[in-house]
Amino acid sequence: MAGKLWQGRFREATSKLVESFTASVRFDQRLYRYDIEGSIAHCKMLAQQGLLSREEEDTLIQGLGEILREIERGTFVFDDAQEDVHMAIEQLLIEKVGEVGGKLHTGRSRNDQVALDIRLFLRDEIQGVDEDIKDLQNSLVEQAKANLGVVMPGFTHLQHAQPVLFSHHLMAYYEMLRRDRQRLTASFDRVDVSPLGSAALAGTSLPIDSEVTAELLGFSAVSRNSIDAVSDRDFIIEFTSGAALIMMHLSRMCEELILWSSTEFDYIELSEGFCTGSSIMPQKKNPDVPELIRGKSGRVYGHLMSLLTVMKGLPLAYNRDLQEDKEPLFDTVDTVRQSLRILARLWENVRVNKERMEKMASSGFTLATDVAEYLVNKGMGFRQAHRAVGKMVRYCLEEGKELEQMTIQEFKGFASVISEDIHEILDLKHSVDSRKSVGGTSLQLVREAITRAEEELSS
């Protein structure tokens, strides 16, 4: 292995222990494609500015292309002694093309180089996560369409509250994911800024053109302060924060999948292809996929806290602590994308137990609010109506019956304004369809929400 590219000032060789401890090439090698892409753009700019000859430009670009192919074929092996992906590629380039390879780093530092590579990487991954979210949204919308009209109990405090359409419940998750996509879009703008030209921290006296490299790499802007450009990791933290919210939403969804697939609920059945068995209990069919996603949410939360902690005490500009940004970022990206992809496929294979849902939707006095609103429509004040229906519920509990089983005479004992039309109110479908306020669970509104979602997903 050749000596360090920065060894001129040093007399002693780097300790092997230090090499192993400080090396990031084991994990940052996944940035190789972005590093080469950035180097080619930088090379073209240097030639345009007269800092490289056209012949040197061609030699360097050809050498970088060969390195890209070697890495993708798996014939190039990264080594701790190379420190990081940037030094590994530059060192190999010099070995391939000779001294001219040392000109590639003209007007550039590893500080702005690594910031560039991460931005290029994250720019692609944000778009990938967005597509994965859309895929899951599509699966939810398809389930909502397939089960339009199915009524389930809506919950507050994990207690039966009011009947809602199962499709309405699924579309609540669609809206959560829609906000996740909006956050990704907003964060993308702050990722899409080129730091090249900032060099180590102060810029460079060489006649480079940062606008050229930014344009070649498809960035919409160039960083406005060189110190900030090399020490900024806000864009990573912002993405990880958005990822933590995505995982929180997925975890809530998974909690319900776990509950709903239990014997006690029996609202849905998960496909066997997305479950596992027990090593001792032959009958078990375990919801391991949603359980693991629920667990992995904590992993992403930890990465967010890790990144915030790394950054909280750093003086400007670059510090080696920033090397610790990559593993949390990479694992966050991988965890979120895997979770989104597998949930999209899982939802495609969920079987809905419509009869069970509708049976449970009418239990637990879920129509009590409908009776209270019926009394309001009869001219009774809401608090008076609330109190009267509360007494009805107490009576039913003592008599072992549901509100729907009460006679007109029994109803009138609590409110004389009640008449035969109360039985129209005590109907699940009527209850659901009467919820026509904005964002409500009526069939018409949910159908409109599904149509709107399909239009958003196809645009």
C-alpha cells in the first residue's frame, strides 16, 4: 500500500491501531459512485478554468471511469489504510494514471468533498423514500377501495367510541404519509445545495467556478458561506427527523396490525408469507414483520439523538466528529426504506374480516353520541342530552342490553321528546353516513377522499 497522500508533514508512520480506529472506508465506501460523479464534475470545471489541460482532463475522467467499473465488478477491495472512500479512490487514480492523478484535488478539500458526496447520496435517497411512501399509500388506497362501506369501531383511549368506515381509518394513515412526503420535499431543497468550492473552510485562491460544478451535478444552488458549508449537517438531521416521524407513523400502523390480527380482535388476517411460527408452539402465527418495524422505530429515534449529540458542541468549522454522521444516516435510510417496502406488500395481502368488524362496531354503546345528537335536533341542549344518554347507558349496563334493544317506553323514561324515529338513528350505516362534516367518515366523503388520493398519487 502506498503512503498517505497527506504524509509530507509526518515523520512517523500511522499506528495500525489508529488506522483501524479512524478509518471510515468500511462504511463510507457506499458513497463511491457519488464521489466519482463529483470528481468528474470537478475535473471538467478545472479544465474549463485552465487549471487542467484537456489531455489531463481526459486522462483523469478515463481513470475515474475505470475505477467505477472495478468497484462495481467487485475487483477493487477497500482497505482501512486508505482511511475513507475519497482517499481510496484518489490513491487508486494516482496509481493508474500517474502524477497527473494528484491534480484532481486542486481547489478541493476532503471537507467539501465529503459534504458533496453526502448531499448527492441523500438527494437520491429522499426521492427513493418518497417513491416508497407513495407505494405504501397506493396499497392503503387499494384496501380502502376494496373495503369501502365496511364499518368498524372507532377508538379513543383504546375503548369503543363511535362507528367509522374502515376505509376512513386507512385514509388517516394516508394523510400521515402525505405529511411525511411534504416534509421530504421541503428538506430536499436544503439538501440540494452544492458545497464544492468551500475547500477546507475558507474557499480557495485558485480560479475555480463553483457554479459550473453545481450545474454539472444538477444542484439548484451553491452554498453561501464556506465555513458553514463544510461544517453543516443540518440537512442530515432534518432528514433523520423526518425519517423518525415516518417510523413513528409506521409503528402506530404496525401496532394496530398486531392488535387487529389477534384472536381478541380478529379484524384482519395477515398473510402467512408475512408471518413466522413458534419454535415450541405449533399453532402460532406471529406478526413478526409489524413487530420488527415497531421495534426499528426506536433505532431511528436513536440515530436522530446520536446526530444531534455529535453536533451540539462542535466549534466551527470541520471536526473529525463529523465522520460519525454517516452510519446513523445510512442505517436510517436503509431501515425506513425496508420498512416502507415490506409494509406496502403486507397490506396487499391483508384479508379483512368484515363481519367481525361490523359486529364489534355496534358493541360498547358506540351509537350513544348519535342519540345525544338526535336529542339536540329535538331541541334539547347538548349538556342535557349528554346527561340523559349517560343515564340510558347506565340503565342498559344494569339491564344487560344495548341501546338498540331499548323500547320506546324505556327511551321516553329518560327523554320525553324521543319518538319512533329513534330506531332510524340506531343504525350503524346511518350513523356513519351522517358524519358529513369536513373530513368526516360518511361514505360520500370517504369516497371523495379516495378519489382525491388517487389523483395525488398519479400526478
